[in-house]
Amino acid sequence: MKKKLLSALLCVAMVASLVIGCGSKEEAAAPAEEAAAPAEEATEEASADATTYKVGVAIYQFDDNFMTLYRNELESYMKSLETDTVKYDITIVDGKNDMATQTDQINTFITQGMDVIICNLVQTSSAETIIDAVVGADIPLVLINREPLGDTDESYAGILDNPYVCYVGADARQSGTFQGQIVLDLADQGDINGDGKVSYVMIEGDPENVDAQYRTEFSIKALTDAGVETECLVDQVGMWATDKGQEIAATALSQHGDAVEVIFCNNDAMALGAAAAIEAAGRTVGEDIYLLGVDALEECQQMVAEGTMTGTVLNDHVGQSHTAVDVAIKALNGEAIDNYYWVDYVMIK
Ligand code: GAL
């Protein structure tokens, strides 16, 4: 709207940009076509006229392999979308796996006048409080990675039913089913000792997280649905962490020895720990034990290729982070957004 006039009157433009300041709501509501300035306007003067959007990103915990890949990709992708006239001032904060800390961070984002907030909740049970605070301040909210059970649990029904809120993620049921499918595709279907059942150890992520619940449930469901008998030897919480995965696997292997045929881990970080425990116990993946993870971290893809891990499931951090950014930009441009955006998992074996 004003831009073409202003490019003819550069002095006025510079004064105007000083007065308006960066990332103001008025500019945020500018139509999308304004964001793509013609090349001839890409001069120093034009960039002084750039709109800077303030983007707040709250991550549940920096010390998490998968979410580190995710947040780095999110930031670099959003930066790659900058133009001479549109800039993104991105602030990323570490919730340190503490909901009170994250709530403070979100409140600070609101006070700082963020134009959009992307949030990886520490606790999905706090979703409603966070949504109320952010949307109440007229800021669009993109929830990522931890689904607040909007479409699967009646007590949460309608929580995302808000035009300024959405969830971007992957359906964890699919990742669990893929883990089970990888075992079903093995020649012995996981029954290494031929006793008619698959005896397994389950190492779970944070139990408050639907990813952990669904992966635990659907990996075994895939086996039982196919008529395979299963026996749970150990089911423990490893909180997504390598050291806990190692500890749980080591204890399970020393308690149950050769009876352990399959170790299911809700993520690759814990599978890396389990792999170390398997090696220390003198067992060999692919020969006398199977090991499954989720995420497809680079080192785990390598292990699957070498046979030191049976399989994993690609948790597409690139697809998810790009979708989250694209949706955030839509919201910044005042375009309508959906409540859910799903990105598929991919089986790796
Ligand atoms: C999962 C991922 C885990 C962990 C978790 C955090 O999707 O598989 O490795 O990052 O998210 O919520």
C-alpha cells in the first residue's frame, strides 16, 4: 500500500520507518504481495524500510538431540526466507524441562510484543493456560512437537478450536506402528528363541508426552494385531535421554539375559544408550537381539545401514520445522490457518 509511494519519496520513507518502528502490528497486517518487493527496490534505502517481525520460540529443553536439530533447522529456514523488506528477529529460549520457567518465558514474550509465538510445550496439560495467555494478547500461537491431545482425548476436546492457534506435528501412532512393522518384517518376526512369543523391553520417553504413550502402545499393537504373541519383560521411563536408556537396558539385560529378544525405545537418543548396553552385555544386534528407535538421527541411520540397529523411524524435523515457520508466516500475514498440520513419519530399516 504505502510502499510504492514511499519508494518515490525516500526521505519520507526513512522518517516514517523511524516513527513506525519495527514489527508493528500495522505492518504485520500488510498484504502478502507487499512482502515480495521488486528487485529494483532492494537498495539500502529500501532495507531501512524493512518490516521486522518479532518471533518468540519456546523449546521445552535445549538438551534434547531431536529438538536441537529441530530448532536449528527452524531458525535457519526462517532466516532463509528473509528479504530486503521482511526480516525476522527470532528469540529462542530454553524451558529447561520446567513448566514454570516456560510460563515465565511466554509471559515475557507477550510483554516484549512478539508478533508470533512458536511453542514446544514442557507440559501439554498446560496448553490451555498458554493458549489463553497468548491468544488473549492477540498473538498467533503455533504449537509444535507435543500434541495437546486436542483430537484424541475428550477432556481436551476443542482446545485448539481457535483461529489463532494450531499444532504442527507428526502422528505418533504412525511411528509406533512402523516400529512394530519393522519387527514383523523380520524372518523370525522377533521371536529369536522360537518359544512362540516376542519378549521385549520397552524404554519410554516422558510419559506426559503423547509421543511416548502412542509409540509404546502402537508398536506392540502392530504385533498383536498381526497375531504375534508378546511378553513385556520391562517397561520403564527413560525421559528421552541416552544415559537413562543405557541404564534401563543394562539392568534389563542383566536381569533377563537371553530372554530379551527386542528392545523398543521411544526415541533414538535412548536407543543409542541401549546399543551401548547391548554391546557391553556381549549381545549382537541382528543375531541374538533386535533394537528399535524413532527419530532417525544421523548416527542411528548409519547404525541401521551397518546392522548395529534393527530399524528406526524418521521423525521429519525438516518437514515439521518448515511447516511451523510457513504457518507462522501465514499468521503474520493475516492469512487464515488450520488447527492441525501433520507431517508423515518414514520407516527406516
Ligand atoms: C519426540 C522425539 C524425541 C524427543 C521428544 C521431545 O518427537 O522423538 O526424541 O525429542 O519429541 O518432545
